[in-house]
Amino acid sequence: MNGRMSRVKHYVEVVSSTDVEGHMVPLVVVWDDGRRFEIDRVLDRRQAWSPRTGGKGMRYTICVEGRATFLYFEGSRWFVEARY
């Protein structure tokens, strides 16, 4: 693996709102164990596929606790590229 950790598609609960144009705006990611991660801001939103885990959907580049990461909305579910 060349020192790189593998990633898996991990479905998560997301608290979101919808703006007046109908775009979803994610606000909080809720992990399986109940931990909540507030999204500081959404940096980008675009259709994209996940090269690490497969799957295609709306990819949000989000900032959580000062760190940028991806959050995907695929079909009707949200997922992150979780490390294992």
C-alpha cells in the first residue's frame, strides 16, 4: 500500500438544510457512535466520483475543525471516505 491507508465508503447521518434554490447545505456529520462534527463551511460543491472508494454523486468539500475533507451525497445517502 506504499504507506498509504486504504479508504472505504462509510455512510453517515448528515443534518442539512435546503436553500431557496433547492441546494442541500450540509451542517453536521453524525458518526455511528453519536459523535457530531459541525461543518465550519462548505468550500465547494460539484458532481464528482470518488476515486478512492468508487461511487458518484454530489461532492461537497467541507471544512471541519479547520481541516478540509470530502462529503458525498449519492442517490439518497451521504458518505465519507473513511480510513481503515
